[in-house]
Amino acid sequence: MSQRVVVIGGDAAGMTVASALRRQLPADHEVVVLERGTWTSYSACGIPYWISGEVESPEALVARSVQAHLDNGIDVRMGVEATAIDPVAHTVSILGGNDLPYDRLVIATGAEPVRPDLPGIEGAGIYGVQTLDDGQALIDGLAKRPEKVVVVGSGYVGLEIAEACVARGFDTTVIDRSKTPLSIIEPRLGEKVAAAMRKHGIRLLSDTAVTGFKLDDDGRVSAVDTEDDSIEADLVVLGLGVTARSALAGDAGLPLGAKDGIVVDEHQRVVGFDDIWAAGDCVVTKDRVTGDLIHVPLGTHANKQGLVAAVSILADVAGAAPRVSFPGVVGTAITKFCALEVSRTGLGERQARDAGFDPLTVSIETTNFAGYMPDPETMTVVMIADRATRRLLGAQIVGGEDSALRIDVAATALAAEMTVDDIVMLDLAYAPPFSSVWSPIQVAARAAVKALG
């Protein structure tokens, strides 16, 4: 008996699910994707580099076009917006169209930029950046050569957009309520990021809360108001993070958790709903260090969760148990500002304390390869361990070229629940052009071992 799987959302998670199902379901089963935008399967993480000019066009960020998905037998319906889900009737309501019945449903609606409820927030010239269409709108705005650009927020997106604006020669101010940029890293590392931003001409206003936006007579932004001042602005970019785009799910009575992420089990099935799955930036997932449910919107997780959801659906169709599960995340992330690389994984010191651990924090200075080789660059590694168990809780890196990716060693150690003693004895690659004889992660682990006694 033929059945229909409806997928809401056509980016990383949604198209991973749809592609895997279309390859393996019988031909008489339908796989329908509803995408309200104009693109599928693209890299949102690459948008800042398109804005900067490092990436030539939006097409370069597209992994698979709409036509390619159609050619593969997926019924992709572009510009189609789902407006409601009825879990009892098993239907999805379509804007301006008839209800679409489903046998199984996948929600992959992604995330949306945070837009604080402040005076003037709806003014023209204030941009959020999440989709390729958002990126094009911002590029069009920058093409008008605004004299003063203000970025609100200095998280990953805020930092990357600020770099893009500097690369294009704009007078750029960054405003953030935190005392140092990238508040997800320790303040001592944030100070290094702040120094790099100022070195490249960015006016950085830290520990500053935005209270609203002034608009001119045409309704266009002219200034960003703070508690102490009013900063002139011809164009504003919001870099305040994202929240799950889950209103459809919430209105349908599906369970929501942190940052309104949809609550799913380890097979991406929505808790309490046997025929609905969800994956990607719209869901919460387990923190493998604390066990808490958290919202971590990243393309790496979205693709894996989409695969897990597809395997689960295929097992459900076959009446079997799913053989793959999504174990959760350890909070690994990486970015850069110009030549300065930044990465982190696991818990920071405050997070560890809030989670009930007794954290020890060590910080070491080293180089990205053997110091006697030409032009070594400095790097700082911060490591957090639990005093009681000696277990690694987190690590962070700020440094020059080829520094940040070393965080993957710490991320793997976190997933394996290693102690700092275990890390010291790992068999890691070494040659003078690539590393010091003790890997920087191991140098930090040795410092932790010494401090723990």
C-alpha cells in the first residue's frame, strides 16, 4: 500500500531525510517536500563569506539544486508555506492551497534570527541573516554603500558579519551586552578576540545594551540607541543568535523545550507522536556532558539528525526497530576573525559550575607548531576538568593559523568521557611543521594533571 511522507523544510535536515527516503522507499511511496523559500540544500554557514566576497555567488553554497532533487524523484514544492499541522487528521495546511494528507511527517523548519522586541526593530535597513534570501537582502543593502554599519551582537554570526563588513571597507561598529566578544568562550580568550577586532578597525562597544533603533522620516534606521548613547547607523545587522522556528509544531501541541526547540527522542521521533519526526535547527538535543536538553543549531547536527530520522522512518515502514540513533552533542564550534582562529567544545567554567561540577580551569600558551620552525604563531588553550573525577569537561582555543581545528581532539575525548590523564597519553600525530612534540591539547591536559595532583 503506497504511503506519503511529507517533509516541511528543504535545507540540510529536510533534504537529507527526503533524499535517503527516496533512495530506499518503494517507488509507489511519495516523498513530498514543502519549502517556503527559493533554495534547497544550501550552506547557511557560508553566507558571511559570500557577503565578504570570498564566495562568488549563492549558487556556490548550494550542495544540490531543486532540479537535482526533482530529477531524483523527490516531489519538491518551492514557495509553498505550511501554515498548520493537524496531528489527528494527519494533514498539513498550505497557504492558499488545500490541506495535504500525510502518513508520516518530518518537521525540518530550521531556526530564525532573534529579533528583540525593541522600539524601531521593524525599520528598513535592519537585517537578520539565516537564509540565502537574507544574505541577498543584506548584500543588496550593502551595495548602496552605507557610511556606517552597526552589528548588534558578537557571537559567531555577529563576528563573521563584522569581518565581512571590514573586508568590504565599511565603517563598522559592533555592540554587545557581554563584556567580551564570543561570550561562549572564557573572558581571557574573549579579550584576545576583542584586541583583534580593534586592530582591524572595528569600534567595539562591549558591556552595552541596545535599547532601540531610531528611524528617519522614511522609516529607515538612522541610529542604534543604547543605555548611554545613540550610535549613528545607515545599516544594522542583528547577530543575536537564533531560536528554533517551531511555531507550527507548538501550535499543533507538539512538545517544545530549550529556545522552543521541538523535543524528540534519540531516533528523532517527536516525543508523544508516533508518526511525526523532527530534525535540524528546530529541535533540542542532549548535551552529552550534562545530560540536559539544549538547542544547538548547526549544519553538522542537522545532516546527522536527518539521516537518523530517515533510518527511523524506514524502520517504521518495515515494522522493525531503528538501528541508528543520535547520541547528542558536546557543543563543538569553530570560527575566525581575520587571521585569528577560535574554537570551543564542552562546558566553560561557569557552565560547568552551574551543571554541578567542581571545575578546575587551566590555561597554557604554546605555538601552532614547533617553535624552532619559521614563523610560529601563538595559541592559547583553556581546559576545564572536573576535580572529583578528573574527567575533561571542556576546552577552548584561540590562536593563529591551524590552531582551531585541534579542538576536535578534545571533542572526541569528551564524547569518550576521557580524563585529562587519558588525554596526556593519546597517540597523536607529530612532526615539527605541524605541532610541538606535545600536542597543544596534551600540554593543557598535562597542566590540568599537575594542578589536580
